[in-house]
Amino acid sequence: MPTATADAALHVRRLAVQRMYGRSFGLDVEGLDPGVNVIAGPNGSGKTTLARAVTVLLWPEAHGWGRPLVEGTFRLGGEPWRVDVEGSRVQYQKDGVPASPPSMPPPGHRGRYHMSLRDLLAATEDSERALADAILQEAQGGYDVPGAAGALGFGEYAKGKLKETREVEEARGRVEAARSLHRDLERKERSLRRLRRERDEARAAARRRDALEQALAVVRAEQERQEAERTFNAFPEGMQALQGDEADRLDRLRADREAAVEKREEATAQRTEAEARIAESRLPADGLPDGTLDTLRTALQEWDEARTALEQAERERARAAKTEAAEWERLSGDDKEAAAQIDGPAVDAVQSLAESRLEVQGRKAALRALERRFGEADPETSPEQLRRGVEQLAEWLREPASASDGKGRGRVLRYVVLAGAGTVVVGGAVLGLGGAPLGWVVAGAGAVVAVAAYFATRSTGVATETRRPDLEHRFERLDLPTPSTWSVDAVHAHLDSLLQDWTDARLEAAKAQEWARHADEADAIEDKQAELDEREGELADRLHVDPGLSAHSLLWFVQRLGAWQEAWTEGMGAEEKMREAERQAETWREKVEALVEPYGDDHVEDISDGQAALEQLREDQRALEAAHADRENAQQRLDQATEQVERIDDEIAQLFDRLGLDDESDETVAEWCAQFDEYEAAEEALNRAERSVELERERLKEREGFEESMLGATAEELERRKEEAARQAERVDALSDRISRIQQQVEDAKTDHDLEEALAEHQSARQALRRRGRRDLRRVVGQALADVVHERTRNQDLPAVFARADELFRHITSDRYRLDLDRAESTFRVVTDAGRGLALQELSGGTKVQLLLAVRMAFVETQEQGIRPPLVLDEALANSDDGKAAAMIEAVRTIAAEGRQVVYLTAQSDEVAKWRRQLDETDTALAVHTLSGADGESVAAGGTRETGGLRPGRPASPALPPPEERSHEALARHLDVPVWTPRNEVAALHLWYLTDDADRLCRAVEAAYRRWGQLAGLAERDALSLIDLDPSTYRRLEALARAVEHWAAAWRVGRGTPVGRAALEATDAVSDTFIDDVTALAERVGGEAARILDGLRNGAVKRFRSDKVDELEAYFRAEGHLTSEAERPPEAWWRRALEAVSEDLEAGRVRRDEVEAVLRRICDRAPTLKDGSPTETKDGST
């Protein structure tokens, strides 16, 4: 496929248009960039004229716009050129020297370099058939051969020369010579069938030879397995159940059993000793009856209380006898019986008379004292008025002048009021002690005032405003002396004075009130005195008491007589108490004796004996209870020890049963455990040998020359058959050479076309001879020729065009897509990097634009023979959406990055912004030129960026971490690496899984290559240098990807395809009523068909019928969601992965640990694959 190099790119640097269409212009554009040039200006500013001027500059002989006057410069192959066009006169200069015009593409192709992508965008909206036709037409360069044939007027008669007879004869001779040569070639060609059959047999022998070599490997592996089996079978059979620690466990069990037996014997002895103590106790085996000790303790307490009462009665009797003797001695009487008979009324009358006489005398003396004290008392000011004044001043002091000083002044007021109230209390107490009851009333009132003042002034609240002015006004209305000033100190002083006045007024009022209350008692006392004189006479006559006795003597006599009678009576009562106490004490002694008699204490003399008996019974009860507790504890320990002994015996028996040994085979167990490591090594060797045999057999079956007879053959037979096959296989090269020579001769003969040409000439001559008069012969031949040209030219360049179109399309899309052509059906498909085929109508509008542009550029480049003219785009983004605009810009940028100059014309400022925004973060050069005024009177250039090193049209790399922070794990988080499962295509595998080289991974990501499918597409078009990846590294990554692919294929064995809503909606087994619930169940179980059916049978979806479950199961099996094939274990997955890269492992292109690392990354990031990690499976699968 011809592809122009970068040196062949033609870059226009300056373009000036003086005249066009017969009109004058002033267009002059300088500083055109080799990359992308955006020329912006309003309609009529000359953009289209500039585009046509480019065509005039490059193809001056093939325009149709009058006599243009255009000049310009360009660079070609690194050399400067200048072109001056004036009408049909054209001058070229190269490096300032006149030169011949460069070899440009054919003028007929000039329209392919000037395109309006509006037409391409419109094509993307047509049907798929129309879009395919458009792509085909683009690939053919837009030619219409049938139309050209009609325009040429094929069919006109052309008269030939009259040599027909001679030409027929000569043609017949050439035909015979050619036929003789072909008969000889036919004989050689017939021998090819036999030679090919012999070569096929030799090739089959070569394949059989390779299979026999693999069969010998199977035999060697089987011999190794048999040797490993003999070594393994040499160990006792019981060692299969051995774990290796049985000897230590048996020693521990034996030691534990001895300790348990000792504990059992010790517990038995302790239980026997406790039972002996129970038997020796004088108490019943079950102990004292409930309440015995409490009853005995109560009886002793009652006995003790009776004794105490007896002693108390004796003391009372002695005290009463002493008092009675003393009182009788004072009375000096001699008849105690008579004195005792004096009744109480008589004594009471005498006592009452004496007391009344003393009372009258005392009242007379009190009245005389009251008259001296209170007779002339009269307060000057009302005590009530003074009290109100005191309250007003106290309230004034409590009321703060402001919110900040209320608390301190309240405290001062409290002390003042308390001092005044204390004075009142003291004064009242003085009056009370003086015999005036009103004094105590005054003292009580003072105390009340003190308490009220204390609590009233304790308030810590803060007033929001003062009431002092109102209190001052109210005080002044009381008609009392006011303070000298209304200050705190003056009010305090005035309050002290007023409190003293109030106290004095209260005292005076109390004195006056007290005298007024007693003044009327004087007459009553005189009457009482007369009554007492009369009663005194009567008592003297009746009791023979001297009436002349004074009241005090009479009262003394009555008191002494009463005292003697009281002492006499107490003595008699004390004797009665003594008798009752003695009876109660004896009763309780007998009760105590009856309680302790059953337990050996049959005689209780005094309370100490009873108390000793109580203590002894209590001690015996405690000892008995302790013995019972000891017996129960000993029994528990005995049961535990017995159970432990039995459990240990069971464990020992189970250990011997598992090993198939008799009891007491401790030495055998020890010997087996000592050989356990050797046994495990032998078992591992046997397993490894068995796996090796299985692997070699599978490899043998996969060989093309495999025969079933190879599996049972001996090594000698296989060697013999291998030698025979090797001898037969040696003929392959010789037979191939012979066949090739014959084929070459046949092909050479076919290439000469001697016979065909001779026959054609002969036939032509005969036709010319027969039909020389028919004019329409040329018309038919011309039409046939046009048809042939149309067929041949339509398809002859398609392979090259589509190969280049596919390369451009991959480049533009970072190998996310590739183009696929079905020439037989004239249809196209786009295939994703994951291998999924997409019809053209399934593509987005932007991708369609990229595809059409790639096809057009592929045709242009295929037809180019070295020079690559600029590409001119006119109003490409005029009405396209953002998605199509971005896709078109990306495609154009890719084309510019390969060295072709692009000129983009637009009349909209927002398109300029789109170009700037999308190219701002890339290395692609962009220059913006602005046209202003009618017909482009002036041109301004701006926004040009330095070209730098052009890259292949890729976006700027993502913001990757700095190199020192680019660890493999950090890149996983930064790149948001998706989870990959075996249900995904390997093409979708992120490159992070395949390599741990952070720098290499970053280079690929910076170039927009993230998945393995993209990288494989890049390698397919031999463009690995774009990401600086050498072929050896790619082959290693390819081997790792192949291992992942085969590992995933092994994982999918036995697992049906996941079930989603679409699959459930496609069956009648799930109605619309249950579709949502069954879909939710499928999502919960990860789409596994078997778990969905289990859930339905277990009632996960209510009212879902069992027959529908069966119908759904049949549907799952038919559609591949459920399979009867068993899932393979993780060891098989790992084995398949290693088999897929076995040749790479042997060649050293990839290491086993690298395969393990890739699979471990996949499993670590996919939770459902944790059990399939190589770290869990590789030891058992090598």
C-alpha cells in the first residue's frame, strides 16, 4: 500500500488572491501553519475564494474560474517553493530558481481535497444501505464508469483492415502449438494428485511422530507414578488417617487421665470422711427441726427477762420499805394500820385547802407587784404605727437603688432588722420572767419578725427598677419622724431609733394591758379568802387537826402522810411482782429444759446452762451442715473426675479406632508419627506424579496425530512406531519441492495465456471474416469493455483503500474500533476492541463522521504518489451537535498529526472556540486567521501555537501522579481500574492487570490505550512505537492475556450465562405479575440460574407456581443459562492458564510468577473470585 512520507507533505505558507471570477480581491493570508489552520470570517469575506485559490495554486491548469491572479508559497520536502498564476501562465520557483512544476496528484482528484463535512454529516443520517453505498463511493474516488461509457458513445462503427483470411490461418497454427504444450503440462499436473497424497501421508507421519513423542512422555510419567505409588504403599495403611500429632495427643491424654483418676480417689476419700462426720453427730441426719434454735433462743430471752423482772421487783420492794420506814418515822405514829386506812378524799381536801391558801397569798403578792410595775404605763405613740414605719424603712432598704447594689444593701438591712427584732425578744423575755404572760407574747412576736426579716433579706434576685420613691412617700404619710436624708446610712440610723421606739411602745402597751387584766382580781381574792377560812374550820373538826396550823405545816402533814401511804402501797405491789416473776422464770426454765433434753442436755439449773446448751446445739448444727456441704462438694468432684476419665477413655479409643489399631498401641502410634513427614512427602510425590500423568495425557490427546492405541502401548513399541513415522516424515520437504516445481510450471504456462490468446485470435479472425459488414459490432464490444472496466476499477483498489481506512479509523479512535469489509455482500461492520461487531447504524453520529473521513482520506492517500496536498474543510461544524463536532475535530487532528496540513473555513465564532478548547491540551499546532470586511479586505492571524513535536492526534494525558508516587497500587486507585470477571471478554481487561511496570502503564494511558483489546489492535497494525513498546514486551503481555483468556474459559465451564430481565421477559414462564419480583431475585443471586430456581422453589416469590418453575428450568437449559456440565475446580482453571503459555514458559518469554501475579490481581479485585486465587490453588495443581 503506497503511503506518502512526512517529507512528501505540501504545506502552504502564504496565499494571495488579486483576481478571481473576473473580479479584484485583496486577500492575503500569511503564516499558515503546517498543522491546523482555522480561517474565520463572516459570509462574503472570501473564505470560499481562498479555498478555490488553493486549488488554483496546486492545479493551475484545471480550474474554471476565469483568469485568476494568484500567488503563493509552500514548502515541499523541506524546500521552499513559489507559484505565480496569471490566467493560463504559471511560473514555479524552487529555492528562488525557476523550476518545473512538482508531480501533483491527478487533477481529477483535486475535489477529494476540498470537502464540506456537512455532506458527510448528512450521509450519517441515511439508512445503513445508503451509508454503505456512500462509503463504497468514497473508496472508489467518486467515479461513475457507466456514465462515462454512455458519454463516450460506444457502438460507432470502425472499419478494419482486409487481412482476415491470413490472420485466421496464422491463428489456427498458434492454437495447435499451444494445445501440444498444454497436453504435456496436463500429464505433469495429473501426477500432482499422487504427489500431494504422498506429501499428506508424510505430514500425517510427522504429526504422528510428535504424538508418539508425547506418548513416550506419558509412559515416562506413568513409570514415575508407579514408582511413587510403590513408595507410598510401603507405609502402613492406617497412616492415611494420621495427622502427625497423635503421639503427643496420646501422651497428653494419658497424663490427663492419671490426674483425673487421682482427683476421683481424693474426692471419694473426702466424701467418706464427710459421711462419717454426719453419722457421729448427736443431731438427726437431717439436722434440727426448723425453728428449734429460734424457739430455744426465744425461751432463753423470756427466762432472762423474768429473772430481770424478779430482781427489779426485789429492788423496788427494798426501796419502798426504806422509804416507808423513813416517812413513818417523820409522822411519829404508832398505828400503821389506821394510818393506812385514811382515805384519799380526806387527804385531798386537806391538801387542797393548803394549796388554795398558798395560792391566795401568792396572788395577793403578785397583784401588789403588778400594781407597782404596770399601774402607771401608757405609750405615747401607737405600737402599730411604729411597726408600719419599721416595715416601710426595712422595705426601703431592701429595695436596691440599682440592680448592682441590691444584694449588699439587703445584707445590711438584714442585720439591722435582726438587731431590732433581737431587742424586742430580749424585752419580752424580761417581762415574761417577771410574771407577765404578755411578755412572752412580745418575745414571740420579735422572734417572728427576726425570722421573717432574715428570709426576706436573703433574696438574691435583682430588681429591674427601684420602688424607693414610692416607699418614701408612704412613710411620710405615717406621721412619724422622717430620716434626716434618704440615704442608706441615714435610713439605717433612723431605723435603729424607730425599732427602739417600737420596742418601748410595745412594752408600755403590754404593761398597761397586763394591769388592766389583773386590776379586777382584788375583790375576787378577798371572797376566796373568806371561803378558805370556813373550809379550814370544818376540816379541823373532822380530822382533829389544829386549825391554827399554818398553810405550809398543814400541807407538809398531808404530803408526808401521802408519801408514807405511797411507800406502803409500793412495797405490797413489789412483793406481788416478785411472786409473779418467780413463777414466769420457772415456767421458761422448764420450756428450755424440754427443748434441749432430746439432744443430751436433760438438766438445766440456771440460764447459763440453757445458754450453753443453745451454743452447743448451734455449733452442732453448723458442723452437720458443713459435713453435708463437704459431702456434696466431694460428690460433685467425684462425678466430674469420673466423667473426665470416661471422656478421655473415649478419646483414646476413638484415636485408636481411627487409626485401626488396638488399645494400648502407643508405641505403634509413636512410630507412625515419627514417619509422618516421610509419608506426607511420599503422598505429595504420588499426587504430583498422578497430576503429571493426567497433564501429559491431555497434551497427548490434543496432538493432531493422537491415536487411542498410543495410550496402552509400551515404551518399546512407541519408540519403534516413532522411528517409522520419522522416516516417513523425512519425505515431506522433497515432495513439497517437487510439487512446487510442477505447480510453478503450470502457473507459468497459465500466465502466458498462449492457448487462450491463440484461440481468441483465431475466433476473432473468424468473426472479423464473417461479420466485417456489421457496424454495430464495435458498439457491443465497447459496451462490454465499459462493463469490464467498471467491474475491475470498482474493486481493484478496495483492499488498499480499506486497509488504509481501517488504519486511520483505528488511529483516530485509539484502536477502540476497527473496520471490517464483506466484499461479497458489499456490507461493512465496525468491530470494537472487545470483539463485538456493530452495524453502521449502531454507531454514534460522531463515530460515523470519523469513519467517513477515514475512508475519504484513505482513498486520497492510496492514489497519491508522494506529494500530500493540504486538506480544506468548508463549514464542517455548521449545524452539528457537540458530540459530532468533537468527533470531527479529533479525526482532523489525527490527520494533521500525521503531517498533512489542514485548512478549516468557518463563519461562526463559537466553532473557533471549539477548536481552541479541544486542541488546547494537545501538542497539535493550531493557527487562527480572521477575515474581516467584504470580500476579505484584511486578514489577521492570531492564536498560533508553536508546533513542537506533533503526536498522533491523541488527547493530553490524564493528570497522573508524579513519577516518585507512581506505585502500582496507587495507579489502580488513580486510574479507577474496573473490576474484571471471567464473564467479560479478555479484550476488555485493563492493562493494569497485565503489567506492574508503572512507567510503561502510564505511557500507554497517556496515549489513551487502557485495555488489552486496544493494545492488540495497535500491535495488529504494527504501531507499538506510538507508546514506546518493544515487540518482546508485547509478546510477554500477549502471553499473559492468553493465560487469562484460557483461565476464564475454564472458569466458565459448568456456569451458564447470567440471567437478566431481558432473558426473563423472553419466556412465558414468568408473567408480568411476577417479572419484577423474579428480576429482583435474579439480581440478588448474581444471575445464577440454579440459585434462582432454588429461591423460587423455597418460596422467595410468593404464589409462583411449581409447574412454572419447571417450565423456567427447561427454558434456562435450552438457552444455556443452566448446564448439566460440572464446574471445574480452581486447580483446573490454573492448569489451563499454564497450558496456554507452556511454550512461552519454556522459551522464557514469561515467568510462572508473572502469571500468578496477574491472576491474583484479578481475584483480589473481584470478591466472587477469592477462592480462585493462584495462592490457594497452585500448590495442588502443578
